Amino acid sequence: MANGNKDQLMKVAKSCSQYNFEEDSSLRSDVSIMGETAKSCENCVHFTAEHKCDIDLIDKILTNMAMELDDEY
């Protein structure tokens, strides 16, 4: 999977140590909750116009999150 859905991208950003808010995210869609910009891969400096992480962390974080869920059961 090259990218996730909006909900996944928000969860990934919350778990990502490399998340860095992009001040000028005019090329990215605004992700807002109650009028405030939410943390999401979509507004990170590492998220490309091709909707991919330029340091290739989305899939790794999603996999780790899935493994954590498996460990809970």
C-alpha cells in the first residue's frame, strides 16, 4: 500500500516521530477538526504531491500499528 485513507493518515501522523507540520501546505488538502488543523500525513513536510511519504514511513507505521493490535488479542 503506497498511502492510506484519511483516518489512517491521521493515526500514522500521531505515531510518527518524523512528523513535521508543513506551514505552506497549499498543495495538500486541509484536514481540520472543529476548525483546527489536525495532525495528518497530508500536512507533513514529508508527504509528496504523489500522496506518498518521501521517507517511506506510512507503511512501516501502519504495519507496526496492526502488529500492536494483534498483540492485544
